[in-house]
Amino acid sequence: MIRTPSALRALLLPLFSALALHAPAALASADSFPNKPVRIIVPVAPGGSADKLTRTLADKLAALWGQSVVVENVAGASGTIGAAKVAKAAPDGYTLLQQGEGLTLNGLLFAQLPYDTQKAFTPIIKAVVNPQVLVVNPATGLNTLGDYLARAKAKPQSISLGLPGNGGIAHVAHEILTQETGAKVNYIPYPGGGPASLDVLGGHTDATLITLAAVTEYVRAGKLRALAVTTPYRSDALPQVPTMAEAGVPGFSVESWQGYFAPAGTPAPIVAKINRDLQTVLQAPDVRAQLEHMGFKVAGGSPADLGQSLQSERPRYARAIQSAGLSLR
């Protein structure tokens, strides 16, 4: 049947009207966001650096938004249980995920996941970057990285090393260290940095390789001894601690980061608003000073910047994982 121009106009007018209304509605919803509590899933146990960071930012966001920001720890399966919870959440900005390079690592280490690590989440912001630091219980008698490597080579697996997550950045970083030095330790996985560091403090394990911000106070108090950081630069929070390159492993460099994500499909105006507000919080002088004292370096940037980081780091970690023969299948 041939339709007249007037008939076509009658058919298309409601469609055009709906489209015209859609963009302003999305902007309006972003302007009023949030109008109820926001939940941030931290996929590791309480007490570690991810938990400390998120709780610091959540308090400031709650004050800025006038809404509760609830931090929920959902530990297990190297962070994949918490991530799966966010992947299945409504894409409205009210359920967010704290994650770092573990998002990429899990996609490489697990044969099957209940979500696609490259498609299930919308990047919001890379909040901070930070070194990993190798710390030991002082009772081990290990005073330097040289001591640690010598014992791990002379007596393979005699050093027990708590991992704050099986297959996480600390695991991969130590595997790179093993490949470059031949030092072999006994890995003991934990559901997060909090439990891993507590067992080193208690003398149940000898060492841990962990995000520096998780253990700065213990090192300052002399309860843990820091042997080296994994980055090519020293941390201002613990400037006396050498880099691994300085301490005998030339060229060694691993920098970790932590950021925030929303479920895929979250409207771009809402993502942009969360990004702007997190930037505001991160750049506040008191927050910045607090995070840097803990051992973080504030990063920031756009959602696109975080997306680019994910793409660029994937090949390097894939090579390290393949070379080490790591798998969580």
C-alpha cells in the first residue's frame, strides 16, 4: 500500500517526538543523580588498600551528593564474584565496581567467567596508581631484597608468601620476579590484602607482596619490614624503601592501579557526572594528602583514558601469564 506524505508524517511524528524527548530526559536524570543511595562493590575482603581507598572516597561522595554511599565487600574467586554482581546490576549508576588491573588479569586467567571482562563494564575513572611492595615479618631475619632472593634461590619454597588474591597483580609481579631471578617461594592465596598482611604480622607467613597503601602504617611502626617497591620510582609515603631495580633486579617495573566501573549500558551522562564528582573528590587537598600519605598517587582522567589503559596493559600481562604458565581454570 502506498502511503501519502501526510500519512507518513502521522506515522513518524510520535517516533520523532520520542527521540526529541529522550536526550533531555537522560540529561535531566544525570542532573538529579543520585536521588537514592549508591552502592560500591569492593571485590576483596575488608582492610586492604582497595577497601581503604573506596571508604575514603565514599565518605566524601556521600557529603557531595547528599546520599548514602554504601561500600560492600564481596570477596571470593579472585574478585570475580563481586564483579559478577555488578555485571548483573541495573545500568543506572547506582551500583558501581571498584577494580584495577585484576579485571584484565581475570579475563586472561579464567577459562570461563559469568561475564565478559571486556564488555560487561563501562569505565568511569582510574582513581589512583600505586606500587606493590614486598614486606616481611622482621623475625625472618631478611633485611634486604638480596637476602630474600638469596634464601629463595638456595632453599626454594622455604619462604611463605601470602598473596592478596590468587592470580592478582602481586602474583603476576612475583612470577615476573621469579622469571628474572630464579627465586621460588611458597604461595599462599588470601581473599584480600587485609588477611594477607595480618598473617605476616602474626608470623603465620613470612612475607607478602601487596599494594603499598595497605601496609604503610605497619612499616612505619616497624611491625613489617619493607624490602623493595615494584615501580621504577620510590614512593613518597616510604621514601627509604628502594625500588627492585635499585635493590638488584635491573629494569623491574610493575605499577598497579585502582579505579571504578559501572555496568555496561549505563547512560553516558551519568557516567560523566560520576567521573566529574570523583575528580572533584580526588583533587580536594585534604583527600589528596590523605591518599598520598597512605601511599597512593592520585591519577584521574576521563572514562576514555581508563578504557585505553585496559587495552594497552592487556598484551603485557598476557605475555607474563603465558610465560609463567599461570591459570585459574
